[in-house]
Amino acid sequence: MIVGIKPRLYPTFMLLDIGSDDTWLQCDGCIQPNCFHIINGNYKYHDSQTIKGVTCDDPLCVPKRCSPTGNKCVYSIEYEGGASSKGLVLSETFTFPNPSDKKNPFVSFNGVVFGCGLINKNIVLFGKSNENKIGGIFGLGTGPRSFLSQLSAETKMRLSYCLSTPKIPPQPSYLHFGDDAKIKGNFKTTQLLTKNGNVKLTRYYVVCTGISLSGTKLAIDPKLFELKPGEAGGGFVFDSGSDVTFLVEGAFNVLEKKVIDYFEKNYKLHPFKGHKTGFELCYHNVPNNVVKPWLVYHFKGGADFKVDSNKLFLSFDEKKLLCLSVVILKDAKVPNILGARHQSDHDILFDVQKNEVSFSPMPYT
């Protein structure tokens, strides 16, 4: 996308995050160690001709946070894993590619509210840090400050995407909105939960009824995936901003034991503890002929979401180390998370007006 107007254009890539509402860019004024490296540099918002501040009484200053001095709206976001971003709330012109219209290959929107990140801690983006092209987070939750809601006349509260993994031949990822957001083939659909009691939900919650490993349903109590009363957490969400999948400890322990039993019974392989990957379960020197198990998430209405073995397990250290791409959720106030890696190579359509999510595996998987 492109931020601002000529001659002060700022082209950048953003990390797609359906798990939060706020879009933010790292701005000039961010000082190490509270910022990350970007090849194109930080966004120089002071030089923009179209930048505007957002006041505390603006409808999009939600939640209402004000700077200690003046009437400036500020934001503060904390992500799972300890990452966080703080800064000013501003409005600016954003321009997006429009490949479906050859006569107008770009479309611009004025006065879009976003965050100007000045204190960004523990932000870990994909790839090597010195080659990073990502300037911030593209928030596509359903709250009022989300791009999906701000531009609802165009998005119609619909988005679809496919997160493609590296392969030969390469397959492109995509992100579509409104009438362009479609899904084809033999897709499954399940309900999106919009409220927890009287609390409006702005993340994409679904009802998960269980998990299977290579065709065997695991003995996981479905209550571990249920929303807790009020704002006490729980539940199960789709979240593209999280690379890996998080499960509460009770569910993770059942899955971990089943994986350990599988590798021990079939290949006499045992977990390897001497690693520093951040994952709970890893194996060392796994032979190439090992057939890894696959996973299925069972959602309400018979909507089964399959995760193949190459996404359920990650390879490290020149493929000498194999790790389960699921980690324990340690914060009781956070829902179980179906992360980006498990979602990859699926067409996924969110229709907020119908309160539905549909998905199907891409034909090349």
C-alpha cells in the first residue's frame, strides 16, 4: 500500500492481522530500542501534506485515550507474546492496488484513521530483520477503527484471503474486499460469534467442538474452547497476526501426548529437549521417510478445517530439528488462536454481515 500523496509518498508492506482492529505504521520519532528496522525507513508523518491529528472527542478515538498534554488521541496495543505498540492516532490518505480494474489500477481513500507507532516493543516480523520491508500492522477486526469498518461502504464488511506458503511453482497470496471477496469450490461454513453476553466481540470467534490427529478425535473437553462469561476470555478465534497456533494447556497436553505416542510407536523417536526454538515439542534428526501426522479442527455445523503435516510441523537448523507448530496459551484472558501458519494455503472468506466464515483448501495443496 501507499501512504500519503505526491510528492511525499510512502510505499510499504503491512502485516495482515484480523485479530486486532488497529492499523499502525512505525513513524519517525521512534527511538531504539523501541522500534524495528525497516528498509524504507520510518514513516515521516511530519512531512505529509494530508496528515491530520485525531482529537479525544472524535468517534474513532476508541477506546478513549488522551495524551497528557493537549487534546490528542493516542493508542496502546498489547499482543500475545509480549509485543506492544503505542503512539498517536492520526488520519491520512491510503492508496491500495486495484488489479481488477485495469483503467484504475489504484484506489485512494482520504481521512483514514490509523496509529503512528512511536514506542514499538518486541515486534518480531517475518524474515531477516535487516531485510524487513514491513512497516506495521494492518488491522482487520470488526471494531470501529478497523479498515473493514472505516471503509464499510467499499468493503461491505466482507474480506477474503489466502496466505500462501513458499512452494514451486510459487502461488500468490491475496486479500480481497467487498464484491471481490469470494470463495469457490467445496467450501465449509461455520458461524461467527458476535457477542459474549452483552459484550460485543470484534475478533473472529468460532465454536470449536474438537480436534483430531490423523483421523482420531482427541479426548479434549470442548469446554476448553468455550467463551467465558463477560470479558473473562476463553473461546476460539481465527488470527492471521499470530504465526503459530495457541491452545490452552489442557488441550495442548492432550495433543502433545498423542503426537509423542505417534512418533514413539511408529518410529521409536523421542522428544528432544536441548533446543531453544520457543516450541514445547521438538524432535532431532528425524529421518526423511517419516510420515508426519495431520490435524483437523472441528467447527460447529460439521465444518472441518484440515491442517496438513507440513504446516503442523516446522523444520529448523537445516531440517535437523522438527517442531510442533502449536504452543501453550499461558494467558487465561486470551482465546485459543488458529494462527496464520495453520490457515495458510486455504481460501478463507469472512462475511461479517452474515456472521459467517467459509474456507476451503487451495487446489494445489
